[in-house]
Amino acid sequence: MRLTKLPDDKITLLLGGPRSGTTWLGKIFDSHPDTLYRFEPDRVRRGSYLPLICKTDDVDLHREAAEEYLRDLLKVHNITTVGSLPQFRKAYRGPIGSRLHTGLVNTLRGLMRKLRRMKRRGLRRRVRRVRVPDLIRGRRAKGMHAVIKSVSSRGRARLFAEAMPAAKIVLLVRDPFGYVAAIMRGNRTGRHAGAMRVEDLLATEQAKQLKLTPQTFDGLSVVERFAWEWAILNRKALDDLEGLEQARVVYYQDLCANPITVCRELFDFIGLSWAQETEAFVRSSVDYSGRDPYLRLFRNTRRNANHWRTELTREDQLRIQRIAHAAGMWQFCPELPPE
């Protein structure tokens, strides 16, 4: 089956910010036997001919190119986009195909680790570009559903929604305290690529409504800059998707508190039955106290959602709260304890 011919209603876009739980939710989707999962293919094929933050008035100009771009993302299947662990059995591959695919992924991942130790960057880049076949068997692909996960496309939410009007969009929003704390932690460990350019943020309709200027940002702390990035990009995505039946907004705190309930509702929304494999994965990845065998997947979800309370100073918490309220995003802010 050619993925470019996959009907729009068999495609789901999972959007969110970095360090906001999209990796975990994406793997929950991936655990279903009928899903074809793409992990951040827009990091490989960036679509620089499309605006990173698309103004509402410009959607018509880019709609056709955006549809082609989204279908191109389905064709990006290297070790980065299809090789995240754990790997799951897929009905559209069959038992043998699933074992072959997992074996190839493990081989390439092992080679990447070896080349990293040897400091062979050039060879690692070549291995990263190797196309990993999806091994889709035509007769088994009838129920297949593609999920594309992105942490850099919130500014294109409306554009993508109009480019593929029958596709589903799931927007995952983390509270600003947890987001900022996670970004700061990621920067310290080298796991965050950096902030959005200030000029791109200030060019949004939302930033203009808030009367934000370059001079405003010049005097801000790092925490405040990340808080405004959270507020502006999520505000734009929420405005873009407001009233669209094809879109659902998920609050990260709700996902952590009731993962089975929230995920059941999401699977029903995108048109997938609830699978035993998915329930087993969700239950095994929460209330976890050991070492995470898969980066950012296994955790004690309730504790993880509240790490920020001890990581951020009271002063920084209040700064973040003021910014979220100023942006009209108060509903995503957990209550702060009294002084």
C-alpha cells in the first residue's frame, strides 16, 4: 500500500511542545497493532518552504503545499522516525514482518551506539539516513492508521487542519510550570534544541494582541522567556483549533492523573478500538519507581507531573503564573500553595 494514498481520516497529527509528554503519548498510540507511527519526521524533512508559524490570513496560500508536505512526512522512515523503543507487533506486517522490522531496528540502533563510542560522526549520519522498510502487507493494511508526532508544528495547526480536513489533530498542552522546569532541566543535560526565535514569536497575532515588543523581551529572565514562548505558541494553537470537530486538546495533568480514561477517549476520537497491547503498555509505564529503560516513557506519572514544585523557586513560579494569566491561559495553571 502506498502511504501517500492513505485516506485523510486514517491520519492523526499529535502536536505539542518539547518536553510536554508527546513522546509518551506518541508511544501509547504506537502500542496499538494498527498504528503506523512517525516520531518527529519534520526534524528530518523540515518543510522550510512553509512558515513555521502560519498566520490565519496566509492559510489559503499554503494549503496545497501543506497537504503535500504532510504526506511526504509519512514517507520519512529512517531509524530516528521509526526506531524509538519499545517496538510493538503490528497487524499490517504479520508475525514474521514484525520480527524482521524489530530485528532491523535493533541492529541499526546497536550500530549507532557503537559508532557513537567510536566517535564516527560521518558514518552515524549515513546510518541515520538508512530507510527502514515498513513491511506493510497490502491485504493486512485495511485497518492501518498513521500517527505523526511533532513538537515544532503548533504554529501550523490551522494550516494543517485545513490542508487535511478529515485528519484528526490532538494537541497536548502541559502546564507552564512543568514545561519551563522541564526545558530548564533539558538545557542543563543537553536534551533541548533551544528556544523559538523571538522575532518569530513577536510576529504572531497573539503576541501583538498582548502588545509584546523586542524591548519587552530584553529585560526578561530565562524563565520568563520560556514562559512567554509556552503562552504564545499554545495560545496560537488553541485559537487555531477552536471550534474544529477534528481537533482535541489534552491537558498533560489529566493524562498523568487518568491515563487509561484519557487514552480510551482519544482512541475513540481518532477511530481506533481499544487494544489489550495498549492497556498493558499504559499500565506498565505509570506508577513506575525503577530506572526508565526507555527515555521519558516509564515514570511515576503523578509524581512526574509535579516535579516543578521543588525545581522552581517560589519567585519563578509567581512569574510564570503572571505570564500565563496575562495570556489568558490561567486554566492550564495548577494552584500554587499560599505563601
